[in-house]
Amino acid sequence: MEARIGVAHVKILARKVLPWQLIEYFTRYRQFITLLFGLSIFFVALILCWHLLKDINLCDLKNAADTLSIKAILFACLSAIGSYLMLIGCEWSATRYAGVKLKPSVITLGGICASAIGNAIGLSALSGGAIRCRLYFKQGLTTIDVARMSIFVTLSLGLTLPLLATLAALINTKNTMLALHLSKNWIGLISSGIICLYAGILIFLYCNRLKTKPNKDTQLFQLFHWSIRLPNLRLASYQFVITLIDTVLAGAILYFLLPVQPHFTTFIMIYILALVAGVLSHIPGGVGVFEAVMLAAFSSEIGAASLTVALIIYRIIYILIPLFIASFLLLINENKHLFTLPEVKETETGIAAIIMAAAVFFAGVVMMFSSVLPGFNHYLVNTFIPNKIINTAHLVASLIGVLCLLLAVGLRRRLYSAWVASVILLFLGSICSLLRGLHWIEAGTLLTIAMLLIYFRHAFYRKSRLNVLPFPIKSFAVCFCLIAVLVWLILFIYQDVPYNHSLWWQFELDTRVPRALRATLGSFILLICIMLYWLFHPALPILNSPKREELIKAHQIILDSAQPEGGLAMTGDKSLLFNESHTAFIMYAKRGRSMVALYDPIGDNTKRADLIWAFRDLCDAHHLRPVFYQVKAANLPFYMDIGLRTIKLGEEALVDLEEFNLSSKGYKDLRYTWNRCQRDGLSLEFYAPGSAPLDELKVISDTWLKNKHSKEKQFSLGSFSKPYLDNFTIATIKFEGRIIAFVNLLETNQHYSASIDLMRFAQNIPKLTMEFLMIGLILHYKEKGFKYFSLGMVPLSGMQRRRGAPLIQRLGALVFRRGGRFYNFQGLRRFKDKFATHWEPRYMAVPAGLDPFVALIDTTMLISGGLTGLKKKKS
């Protein structure tokens, strides 16, 4: 019997159980395909917008802006406030669906922040869900509760919008025909099809409803072999009305800004189609796509200049201003939960780091665009500042903007070096803003962001250098898209200026075209140079067999820690990633595209977060999947912080040695076993590291492996080898003068916890030998003053089959109860339950999506040594 088995070793043909290779190919190219699709849509939208706006110029936009009334802007702002009030109501409905209770102030904060950030970034289920996790976990909600709320909000909007668009089209068919360039028959056919689809879904749900009600606002429905949880009729009606009002008010923001207003129902229908197109494009906020649809539908009726100005102000009122307010509220909320302990700060500043990264990114965009947009030069600038300094300030501001875009990635990863560089560049950028024309609003914005960065200094605790930061290709793609927008703006704003090669070399104060050209070219060249440096920069090696000096250092770190499980690093089959001060390390191995780290970081607790980020950087640099195997619940915030989700693997059996008392009434059976085995001649003997009779033990080990039809495992289990076993104390059981069983012990100098690794025995041993061994080890460590003794993890133990639990947990619970023909999970649990005083959950941290399934297979193969090692256990 192995003591620390993490995954059931089942004799399977993997391709028949799960098409994991197909999933692996899909996950490998998923991001690239999504990025390519988004870029294609974005550039098509840019070209379409250029085609629709080519007949207007900057003066037309200024004239359209001048005709916009304060009254229209005021009504638009009131509509935005009403829309966000409805989004708060939607958050309230989500709490009722999830069956949770939150304070009205918490619901308001969550509704505003999740909606504002979801509208700006896109992928509201993920971005809004992350905000809800941050806010609601502190209120006692679980991951399942937050997931239900996020899915409810997303699906309620997604399922309501097509029906609203259909109703709007039917109310005013004539105008719909003109806007969509479709015949009346086509509109009727499409509308009838959508209505029939919704009617069919309602009839299907009514016929398949179940009597079970998880709470008073939900109902269970039978969907083929699954039961799904949906809102009941009352809550669904509430949500439909809330979404209807929210959509109408959101559309009214843009509608009030139009000088010529089309029929409202037709406008709302096109507005909904534009929203859907923006969401499907996977572009943040649907930028470009939403505008292209609206311009294509209404530019001829309203006027391209007036509609463009209305769209810009709509973005400011509905997207930018709520985004700033939400970020400010989140920073205030984050500041309430800061503590003085460094390890607490590292887990409590996740939102602060993300918001500050977004703020620096925004500052970069502002500096890049302000360098090419025509502005004004204050008379003091014209009088006292030389032209060369003004031109240089324009170019430098644009280059600083590019650097800020890229530094935002480093801030997101909590790099202190990125923090230092960002603060310096923001101060330089504010100086450039003043030199270019006393642009005090821009300079004040940059200084404000810099001061906030200084205030949240503790959020950036990683000491890694910037040159080891792995920039994802999507970061460069976003930067190139922004430069493409700059080129688009230059072509649009200065379309009346004929191009001439001499424009590049003109330095007169009033010549803005050359400045814009030089700023854009400089930004492009800088971005190309940085990208080429990272492409050809030698990445850290993926795997290195640990050298003897590294193993010695790791062994000392293990002895000084309270994590005896770190002793598995001494097998030498795992690579070691140390922090810069060599006070902690991560042990890991690679299988397929999965880089699997075993356990939490071993060593100095204050270096955990930095080391976890370093491992994530290493995986990103090589485009691999980061996986953390058998991590503790206390460290889950660190893994969530780097964007991983967690899956429960099982539970670890622990013995509280202060609580364990063999003479007490509750342990009378164990007391009998201990006394009986001693009378029968069993004895326990300990060998110091390097002194055990390994030749005699090898005979027992080989016999054990042969009887189990198995071979030596890897990764999360030790193997029988002299270099490995010489590092540990070995306990043996003797019977009639010969050794019949042995175990190597994992322990540290802190005397906090001890555990076991290899546990093997000979044939035909006395019946209660293993119970005798466990009792002897517990009493041994109790006498030595240890606090805990670990009996290892029981896979799939503690998983729930209750409705609403994640699918993978329900499958795990089913295997735990019904998988006895493959592995005796329940028997292992019963054996360890004789000794354990309590159980603690153990998790796997993996990326979301399909990655968990592939990661589980890769980890299983790491432990077993490949498909040939997946043998059926017969114990």
C-alpha cells in the first residue's frame, strides 16, 4: 500500500474515456484563434468606420459638438444613472437566484463595480465575476454562489436582448425594413422564428419542471439526463422587466444625444444588434464594432458627424465615467481591508494592483493620443519654450505612453521594478504635458495616478527584474491596435493636408502634422524593438535536473520549514525553482503542455506569493499550462490572484498529537491493537538517516512491487533508491528477529508536522501490522513534541454530490462511492479514519475552461510514469 496516493491509478485507454488529446489541441490554439478573430473584426470595423466617415472632417465634428445642448447631455446622464440603478436591481435578482443574503450597500457596490468593469472590458461573466469574488468572498459567499450570480446576470441579458429586438422590430416594421435593408417578409420570418423558439423553450421547461425547489425563487427542471436550476416565474418576470428598463435607458443615453432622432423602437432594435455584435467580437467593450453598426444604420439619416460625436459622448457617459467611479470605489474598499502583516497585504491587494495596472494603461493611452491630436499651445509656451523642446516633449510623451502600456503588464504581476518605472515615467509624462502646451488637466491626471501608485506601494511586492517578465502576445497585439487607431486618427484629422516627405522634418511650432507622424512612427519603432527583444531574449530553461548543490540547499530549506512534504524534492526527478534569496522553492515537472508544481512553495512563508508569480511567469514564457497539485486551502488566494481556479482533490488525514491519547476511552480499539501486537512479538525500530539496512529493505520493496503488479511511482511519491532514502529517518517493524515492514519519515527541525512516504511490507505479515506501525509512529512523534502527524491524502474524499456542486466534484463523489473495482477509496478512508483527529481539504489550482481535465490526466501520468503505469490496484 502506498501512503501518499494522489490520483487513482486505473487501467484505462485514455482516448476512450476522454478525447483529451483533442482537448489539448483546442486549448493550445484557443487563445491564438480568439485573438486572430478579434483582430480581424477590429480592423474590419476600422475600415468600415473610415468608409462611413471619409466625407467629414474635424471641423464638421467640432460644429456637431457645438450644436449639442446641455439639456441633451443632462438627460443622457440621468438615463445612465437610471440604467445603473437597474443593474443594481439585476444584482439583487442574482442574490435571490443564488439563495444568498447580502447587505444593500454590498449589493449596490457589487452591482456598480461589476457592471461598470464588465461593460468596459467585455466578457462580463469573467470580469464581473472576478469583481464579485473579490467583494463577496469577504461576506462569506462561496465560489459556487458567485458563479451562479455571474451566470444569472450574463444569461438574463443574453436571453432577453434577442426577444426585445424582435418585439421592437415588430412594433415598427417599416422603419426596421429601412434600417436593416430587409423585406417585410424576411423580417416577419425571422421574428416569427425567434418567438417560436422562445415559446418552444418555455413549453419544454414547463413540461420538464420538477417539484424540487432549491429556494423560494428557483425551480429545478429536467434537461435530458441533468437537472438544471432556473429562476421561477416570478423572479424571471422581475428580471425581464429590469433588463427591459435597463436596455431602454442605456439606449436612451445615445438617443438623447442625437440631433435628429429616429423612431425610438427602431433605434433600440439597432442598438441591441450593435451591442450583440460588440459582445461577439470579443473586443474589449466592443470598441469599433458597436460604432460601425450604428454608423452603418443611421449615418445617412442623422449625419455622420453628429452621430460620431454622440457615440463619443455616449462612451464617456456610459463607459468611462462609471469605470472611473467603480475603480475609485474598489480602491476605497480595498484600503479598508489592508493590514500591517506583509503576508496579509499580499493577498488583500489583488484588486488594487489590477486597478492601478489599468490606470497606468489608461495613462499610456492618454499620452499616446494627446501627442497626435491637435490641441492648443498656451501663449506662455509660445513665448518662453523653444520649438525643439516642444517637439521633443511630443515625441517623448508618445514613447512614454507605449512604455506605460507595457508596464501595465508588470504591474498586473505585482513587479516592484514595474512600479518604480511607472512612477518615474508618470512624473516625466506630466512634465511633458506642461511643456507641450500647459495641458494641466492631463498633467494632473498623470500625477494623480502616480500618487495612487505610491499610496498602494505594498501591492507590488515582487522583486523580479523586468527583463524576465513574459509579455503575452495579446499585450503586443493591443498596443499595435492602438497604434493602428493613431494612424487612423492622423489620416482622418489631417486628411486635408497633402502628404509630403518633408513633413517628417518640419519643426515649426504650428506644424502639428509632422509631430503626429513622428510620434506615431516613434511609438511603432519602440514597440517593435521591445517585441523583438522579448522574442529573441533567451527564456529561462523549462526543466533542469537539480544539481547536488541545489538538492543540499533545498534539503536545508525543508529542515528549516514546517513542511515535511517538501522532502519529495530529494528524489531528484523534479526541477527546482528558487526565489532570489534562496529561502524558498517550488518543485515541478512537465508533462505535455502542463507544468505541474507539487504542493505549495516550500520554505519562507513571506515569499510564497512572489514564488507563485515566478512560476506563472516561467509557464507563460514557454506557453505552458500552470498547475499546482495538492495545495492547502489557506493559500488559495495566491492562486486565484494569478488567474487560476481550484478543484478539490480530496482530504488529508491529520492527527493532532496533543489531542491523541491512547489511554482515553475513544481509542480503546487502538490501545488493544498496540498491546496485542507487542505481546505477539512486533517491535518498532528507528534508523537515523543513512544508517538503515537498505539491502534488506530492498528485498521487501521488490517483493511488494511484484505482488502489486506495479512499478516505482514518480512525482508525488518517493522511490526506493539509496540517494533518496539516505536523507530520511526510516522506521521498521520487526517480527521474530527480521524486518517485515518499513516506512521512510518526512520531518523537519521545527517539530511542527511529520508525515510518511514509502510504506512497504513483506508477504504473510501479522494481520494488525500496519495499524501497529501507525500507532507507533503517532506515539513516537507525540513523545518528540511534534504538533501534527499526517497520514496522507485520500483522493476524492469529501466531495459533494449535492445539486449545485460543480460537475467535477459530483463525478469525483460518484467515483469515490462506486469506484471500488478500480481503487478502494472508501477502504483507505476508513483505515485512516481510525487515527485521524480531523481532515483538511487539498486542491489543484489550474486555468479555467477545459484545462482542468487535461491537467488531471497529465498529473496522473506524471505520477504513474505514463499510460503503461496506470495499473489497476488490487489492494
